[in-house]
Amino acid sequence: MNVISTVLAFDLGASSGRALIGQLLEDQGTRRLRVEEIHRFPNQAIQVGKHLHWDTLRLFQEMKEGIRKAFQAGYRPETLGIDTWGVDFGLLDENGELIGNPYHYRDSHTEGLIEELNERFGADRLYEEGGLQFMPFNTLYQLTAMRKAASPKLDIAKTLLLTPDLLAYFLTGEKVCEFTMATTTQLYHPPKQEWNTELMDALGIPSHLFLDPIHPGTRVGTLTEDIQKELDVPSMDVIAVGTHDTESAIAAVPAKSDSFAYLVCGTWSLLGTEQLLPIVNREAMELSFSNEGGVGNRYQLLKNIMGLWIVQECKREWDAQGKEYSFAELASLAGQSTGLRSIINPDDARFFAPGDMPKKVQAFCRETGQPVPANEGEIIRTVLDSLALCYRHELTRTEKLTGQTFEGLHMVGGGIQNELLCQLTASALQRPVWTGPIEGSAIGNMTVQWMAQGHCKNLEEARQLVADSFPIHTLLPEEGEQAHWDKAYASFCELLHAQTV
């Protein structure tokens, strides 16, 4: 097949980052997408004193290494794009230099601010104007925490750049704010499609820090001459893709119609559906749904669920104890354990922060009068069963909010490599689950670059390219299990209700 275009995608998650080459191929009118990972690197949080930070400069250095490796391997990417997690940011001074180390979204300095701001401004107002689920890491609370701490950073800063925009600035020298990331801040007003400067002024957050958003598919700039010389590479354009990794992953969902439900499965689980306009009514607020900007002038009505973070933290704890399991081995142990014996609420606040996650799972079961999982397999099975039930709960709520009924659920992202979780989800939902592609965020990143280049006319054509290029597996509910899952789901709903009373 002939190579029509080659692009480079950087996909940075909460625990690791990757550089991937994407090639658009064509043969006799048939087009396919080929993906190759060329560089992978860790992304580790750094505790300094009382605060948790990102090692942003190390991430940038790894990105430069990814560019170098791409050209050393003989590729000649025409453009590159960057997608990362949401909400976090760096501040630049008047000389365009980074002020300090960006905070990590799991830093504790935002504790109590949701309640404080809801009391001050009213939860209804904050939701109607921000459209987001109240989460302690939202940029709104991070900046408020800095102002309350009298941080001098806010006084000397001239520009705020969200993480992917900050990394793009390091590459190009150009400062931009990409739309999908802007909508993760809770300081962007989706109904008005502008920054909420009134709220910023009331909180003492300098509104001049925020740039007017640009939309996915916009050219940011070109690699600086210094970087071209350092890496011995030619000029290359940087494209603002759906720079929030969730939105890139959703852009890669191989849906056949405009009405579909998705689950982006990874450290976080993001379950929702695509809408033309945000839904910011009281019901959506009470059900804790977010409205995030997406590719193609869409909005994503979605729910953040704690996700495989709990499994990752369990593994990290066992690794520290010398019990080194792979994720595949943990899934195998879970598969050998009795299902639906105990359940947790994955979104319970105790599971948000790192620290001996197995004991937290056991404590939850003990406190709620359930059998306490005794070993690694039982603990992981408890988590996976609970995630599957949580997905059913939030899919039901999504249908209630939108008035839509979904035939099944599309699952994309690295988490779908946990085949047990995917099968449990199909059984919990009692509907088909379609899994793939695994590299959802990177592929969505690539397809937006091709939209910018004119190789894909629109989002629908990009999704068709994904469907034609990667295997999509269908998982059906296990036969004879519906009554068992219905009973467990009723118990799960009772558990959630008991925690809110």
C-alpha cells in the first residue's frame, strides 16, 4: 500500500507517555491506518515538600527523544500532535519562562474547596456556567487554592497554558489554548462559549492569563530552529488536536451512527455520549455529569469514574512488597476468584489518593458488612465487578439524561486489554460491548492531524477510517447470568444510596 501521509502522535497519560507513528495508507482506493510505537517513557509524580508535582521538563525531554527516534527510524512525519490528561497547567512569566513546577491534579491543596465555592456562589450557578462534574482537581479549584495560599506565582504570571499547550509552546514558541482542554477547567462557560471572567474576578484569578481557545485541527506553529538544530530534524508543523486525551479517544470511537455510548477505559473510566450542545440542567448536575468540548464542535456528556487507577495502585503496593504481578497475571487471578462476592463504590473518596489501595478495598468491604477479600485475586475481582456495575449505573443515567437508548457500549483505550473487565461489563449491562481500538487517544490524535491536512473531510470519515483499520471485538453477556447480575446491581444501587444518606 502507498503511504499517503505520516504523522507523529504524543499521547501522555498519568503514568506513562508514548510517541507513535501513524501512517495513512492507500491501495486501489482502499485506505488503512497503520500505527507503530517508537518511544515509551514513564510519567512519575514527584513529591516536593507538601506538594505533588509533574516533572514537566522531563516529559518535554522525552518528547524530543521521540522526535529524534522517529527520524532515526527513517520516518518523515509531516505534522505532530500532543494529547494529555486534563485540568493541569503551567504558568509563564513575562519572558515566557515557566514559573515553578506544575502541580499534579492529585495534590491535596484543593481539599474542601468544592464545598466552600458551592456555598459562596451556589452549586447551580457553578454548574450552569462551567458544565463540569464537581471534582477537586478541576483547574478552578487549583487556582483558587493558589490564591488562598497567597502564591506569588499568580501575581507574576502573564500566561496560563494547559499541559498539552505548554508542551506545544516548548516545541514551537507559540502560545495557544486548545478548546477541548479549556472546557476541563470549570472556568470556561460552555453555553456562552467564552471564559468566565466574572467568576475569575470574584475569586481573584487573573483573567488576562487565559488565551482565546482554538479548535482541534488548528496549526499551532513549527518546531523552533533551536530544536531542529538540536535534534537534527527538518521543520515540522505542530497541530492542536483534541489535546485532552479523552476527546482524542472519543474521536477514535468506530461508531456507525451519531447516537452511541462510549467508555474510554484507562486510569480513569469516562463513560458518556456525544451531543451537539451541552446539557447543564439541575438533573445533570445532581447526577454529576460533565460537559466537555470535543472534536468537530461536539460536546461530550460524560461521567468520570475512578477506573483502573485502583488496580494500578494495588499493583504498585504489591510490587513494593516484593509481590510483582503483571496486570495480565492479576486479571487471571481475578478470573479464578468468585464473582460478585463483595462490591465497592469505585468513586468513594478514599480511593482517590494513592496509598495502600488493597487495605482501602478491604476496609470498604469490612465497613459495609460484606465478606472481606483475602488475597490479590479476590481484591482485584472485587474492583472489576464493581467497575462493571458502576458502568451499568452510569449508562442508565446517561440514557435518562438524553432520552436515548443505546444498543450497546463502545469501549476504547488501554484498559480494554483487561478482557475480564470487558466481559464483566457486557454481563453487567446485559448488552453487547464492542472493544477497540486499544490506542484510542493516539489514533484520535492522528486522525485530527489528517483532518487538518485535508485527508479526512470530517469526524465521520475519520471514524470510518478507524473502523476499517482495526479489529473490533464483540462481547455478549454470559448466558444464564442476568438474574445474578440484576441482584448484584440492586445491591450496588443500595450501597450508593446508603453512602449519600
